Amino acid sequence: MLEVLDGGPQTTVQDLGRPGFLNTGMPPSGAFDSFALRVANLLVGNNPGGRYLVGRYPGDAGLEILLFNCRLRATADHVIAVTGADLTPTLNGAPLPMWRAVRICAGDEIAFRAPRRGVRAYLAITGGIDAPPFLGSRATNVRAGVGGIEGRALRAGDRIPIGAPRVPLPELEGRIWPDEARPAYVAPWTVRVVLGPQDHLFAPESIETFLTVDWRLSPISDRMGCRYIGPKLEFLPRPDYLVEQAGSDPSNIVDDGTPLGGIQVPSGLELIVMGADVPSFGGYAKIATVISHDIGIIGQGKPGDVVRFRAIDVVKAEDLALAREALLREETIVQH
């Protein structure tokens, strides 16, 4: 079991989420940087889950830790792994190695001091977090109040139940995810997108602007959507049928499904990249969609970070997803 001494700005229980329920209004949720959580789970002998939105295999649950001040105390011996953002993690006040399986003992304290690269770290623990599942997943959605620990962020005094380990602890200690297989987590970020589904509504010069200028992450961002500040984007003349059915604002469309990573442009004034807690439907034109491989980059930016969007085709996006999937296996781990 882990005892929460301080939950920090927002620490939540997350697995890979609950895809398949958008028709009910329930977002998928899950880790914003799913690659980091899956690696952490692999290192400690847990189930890393399957490809996001392909099947329903959420894997074991861990913690998503935002920015700083999260402090935890172990009440028993475990093996943990911390991946994702470098939030200056410590174990009993000493630096805690990241991307590595580390043995901890009852009474040990884990803390996250300050962000150095990225903003979201992930902590996996042998056996996984044994919170009650909701719709097949333990992922927390704070707005909906479901999943995790009472559907909320962790706070001081919470006691986090842990499942039984599948592998003896001594066999896991010291396992390392190799440096060359780790994301860099360094701004400026390059985020790849597939244009559409409503790029045809934008003026061609605005498509070029979208793909060539620097965009800065706004402080008004969260797990539902990340806003980016940049030049205004213009639309093509609006057809009469769209004015009649969706209104006169050039960015308005008849509501359609909103994909994870969809980039809405309300009134052409700012970009909103839809995140892990993406809503079911939206009525704004989407100029492009972030590829699944790069969703974690969106989740690791801090306010003021520069993002550059680059267009690729669907085939290349799928190739990148398959290559990453091939990497997420036991054979990639370095046995120390």
C-alpha cells in the first residue's frame, strides 16, 4: 500500500483508459502520456495494456503526477518505476533513478520536487493500483467523478491499495529502459498531425500558417484540451447550408465526433488540441488531428512551450504507431 502525504497539484490513478463509451458521453481518459505509463508497467512486471483505442486492454493502473509536491510513503516492500517527465523524483531525499525498476521498503518516502523536463511523471508499482474499476478501467476522470480513488485527484491521507505482484521482487529490481528508447521531453516540440477532418473549410494560406509558425501553449490548458496561442486562421467563404445548419461563425460545424488529438479552432482565434479527457462531440472545425504516437508530447508541454505542427499521411502515422508497439516488449528492457 502507498500512503499519500501530499497529492500535489493533481495526482491521479490512470491506466490506458476506457475507450468505446463516447456514445454514452463518457470520455476515454487514461494516461495523457500512455507510452511512459506502459514502459513503467513493463519495468515492474505489470500488464502494460494494448494499443490505445484498439481493443479494450487498459493494462495495470499507476499514478500520473503533475508538476511537483507529490509525496508518498510505502507501507510495505515494493518495486516501482518512474518514467515520463523529470519532476526531480527522490527516494528518502536522495535522487530516484528514472526509467528503472527500484526496490523500496516499508517506510520509504517518494517525492517529486520540481519539473525539469516535461510536466507529467508516471509511477508504476508491482501488482498495479487496485482501485475499483469503472466501465472496465481504473482511469480517473475528475470532471465526471469516476475511476481511481473516489473519482478525484489524490490528497493527503489517502491510502492506495496495491495488487499482488506477478513476479518476485528480486527478479525485477534494477531493470532499465534503454536511453535510446526514451522520449527526449525537450521543447520546442514537434508534433505530427494528419490534416482534417475539416481542413477543407480553412483558407489554403491558413493551412500553411498552421504548419509553419510556432505555437505557444496557453496556461488555460488541462487534460480535456490544450490551447495554443498564435496567429488567427481564416476560413473559406461559408456555404449557405452550413450557415443554416450550424450558424454564421466560420468555425462552426454540425456537431460531430471529437477524436483524441483533434485540433479545434474556435472562430479561428486559437488552437485547442483535445486531450485524454476529450468530450464526445464538438461543433468547431478541426484543422488536423495529432497522431497517436505524439499525443504524449501534448501532455508533456508546460505553459509557454513552443510547438510546431508537421503534416504526415495516415500510412506514415500507422507505421510510427506499429514501430512503437514493437518496442514495447520485454526484450527491450536491459537486465541489470
